[in-house]
Amino acid sequence: MAAVESSMIALGTLAPAFHLKDGRGFSMSRDDAVGSKGLLVIFTCNHCPYVKHIHAGLLAVIQMAQEQGIAIAAICSNDAVSHPQDSPEAMVRESLLHKYSFPYLSDASQEIAKAFGAQCTPDFFLFDANLRLAYRGQLDDSRPSNGLAVTGADLRAAVLAVAEGKSPNATQRPSIGCNIKWKVAAAPLTDAVLDAVH
């Protein structure tokens, strides 16, 4: 498993605007979180072993965050052509299987992942009631290979702080996981290629 870390963009950054849909008919924008105590944006996918490793623990933190008045947006930005297990149809099946109580949004253009500076799955961005970045980093210290229990401790503490109108601890460790599966740009046709075709 090749792993990459989250980019750890600057705390205080305003949440980028987004408006996305999922295959169940849910849609969500950044401004839908206005009036909430905060907004937790999770870049995730179906197939990543890092996501699978923390899945149950993450769902428990999400439930707690919702109970605390935090809005939730889970986003999959992976290229569905190269990774059909992360297609919108597969996302719907995942949502129904686990009875997601939050939107699981498709970022087919990958523009939202780029706007957030998302790098890996999972990648967490927690914004306060003013939609300013309060936490970015790991769920907890557990990794698929280190034998530590999944507790959700880091993200859970940050969520509770934001829900209380406080700033989370500024010492934050990056998340780590599979890289987002970016689309490969088609190479421009050169004169040599065009000559070969004709």
C-alpha cells in the first residue's frame, strides 16, 4: 500500500464553496452548513484499505458529531473509470449497506478535492461555525499495520471542541491513506502522432 499524507492546509482557511449530489438524491452545498455548529468534510472512498480499517470507528465519530450539531459531508473524488468500485453506483450501494445518515457526494470533476487541497483517503477537514478550518488531520493513531485500536480520539476531541465553540488543540497530525485517484490528462496529439494516424 503506497500511502500519502494530508497536506495540512492553514488553520483558519475558509471552507471552499461546493455543491454536490449523490446517487440517492441527496445534494449538499457548503452553505447548507450555515447555522450548524460546524462542518466536517471527509474525503473518502469505498475501496481504500485505510478507510476500511477505520470505517466503524469513523461512523461512531460521525454519529457523535451529528448529535453535537455538526454538519457532515462525505465526498468521493476518485476517478471512477480507473476505480469503478468507487463509482456513483457503488457509492449508493455503500450508503445503503451501512445506512449512512449523511450525504455521500460524488466529486466527478475532482475540482472540489483540489479546492480543499485533499490528498488522501481518508482526509478530514473540520470547520467551525464560521466555516473557518479548525482541524485537519488524522482520525487517530491507528493504521492498518500498527495494531493500535481505532478510537477516533483525535477527530472526536476536535469535534467536541468545535461544538463547544472552542479551538481544538493546534498540534495536529496528518491523516495518512491511499492517494486520491486523480484522472490522467490525455496527452496532446503531436504532429508525429497525427502523421502516424494518417
